[in-house]
Amino acid sequence: MNELIEIIGIIKSGRITRPEKINPFDEAIEPISHRFYNGLLNGEFTSELDAKEAIYGKLELGGTSGQEIRFKYNVLKKRLKERIFNVVLFPKEGKYPSFGYSGSFIFCYRNFIIGRMLLFFGAHVSGRRLMNKVLTRAQE
């Protein structure tokens, strides 16, 4: 959550152009990711529990529904972060190859540029994590 708050803080400060619409395809439906993005942008969520409850409703203690909600929330955070990276810096034209030399090169280049930008703008937690992923992938 701290990574997303850092990244969205950079967007909110105006250092990076703010994506007006994360899902530009359907105007009538406001997807969960858009609600989550707007909540983080406006400062409505102070903790992960607040965000989960606002998006998925009250959480039950334990049980399969609580585990499903935790899983869905983690997937939502990951996809929102990727979507912000793609919208702001690298619009995806098609599907990149995920394996082999070319896939690793594209992954490392893209994430290195994003990591440098995050570190430059002061998002040190998310920038360092991304740079660690690049280093690990480059060493493989």
C-alpha cells in the first residue's frame, strides 16, 4: 500500500501527468480499480483495511471469504500499479514476449526506466523494490 501511495503522490503533486481515466473503454461502468485509484488519489484510504472495507464491504474474521477478499485485494493492488506504469510511461500496443532474451530485455528496460523515475521523484520504497526486481531478472 505504501508503494501505491508513493506513486500516486507523485502523480498528485503534478510531477507526472495524471491519467484521467484508467479504464477508457466503458464510461458507464466504474470498475473497482478506478474506485481504488480515486480513493488513494483523494486520500480516502489511510490503511489497507480501510481500502478493503470500502471496496469489498465489511470483512469477516477468517473463513474462505476473508481469504478470497485478501487475494482479490492483492491482485487489485498489483494490477493498479502495473496499469499506472503503463498509462503514464509505456502504453502497451500489444502483448510483449514474456520469456527469452527479448522478453527479459523489455522487462528490464521498462522497469529500470520506471525505477529511475520513481527514485528521482522521491518514491524510494517502490523505486528500490522495482530496481531489485530488475537486478534479479538481469542476473538470470
